[in-house]
Amino acid sequence: MSDTTERQRAIIDAESRPVLPRFVKLQHDKGRDRWVLLAPERILTPDEIAVAVLRLCDGERSVGNIASELAEEYDAPAGQILADIIELVQNLADKGYLKS
């Protein structure tokens, strides 16, 4: 018998529209000069690329749109950027830092 309170795993693809849940905050820690993701009883220090992705996760943009924007900004191949972003967003969604 499955537990009905168990969270369903979101499968992230190019059409997903990730957003930070209301209980997760992305903020800059001025004292340490780094970005942090704050969630109840958890903290994550994302790298520069993850921060660039997270700042675009507004629930309006799709993962494909985010990849296109970053591919243009960093003059990088869109296909590779998309694959990397899907992996990153999936990992963060699995840990509860993003929802889709």
C-alpha cells in the first residue's frame, strides 16, 4: 500500500516551467559574498551557473526558454545547455528546491 502523502516525482523536460516553491528563497549572502538557496532546515550553495538558471525559474519560462536565453548569453550550443539545465533542474526538483 502506498502512502498518499508521498510526493510524486516531477519529470523535467524542455516544456517544464520550474519555479521556486514559496518556502524556498534564493538570496545573496553578503557576508560570504555567495548565493544560497534557503529552505526549511536546509541550505544549498549553488554555483554561478546554477544561480543563473535559478534566477530565470519564474514559473513563466520553460526550461527550453531558459536554455535559449543562457545559450545566447554565454554563446554556447543550445542543445548542450538544454541537457545540462534539464539535469540541474531535475536534481533540484528531486530535492524539493524547485517545482514544475
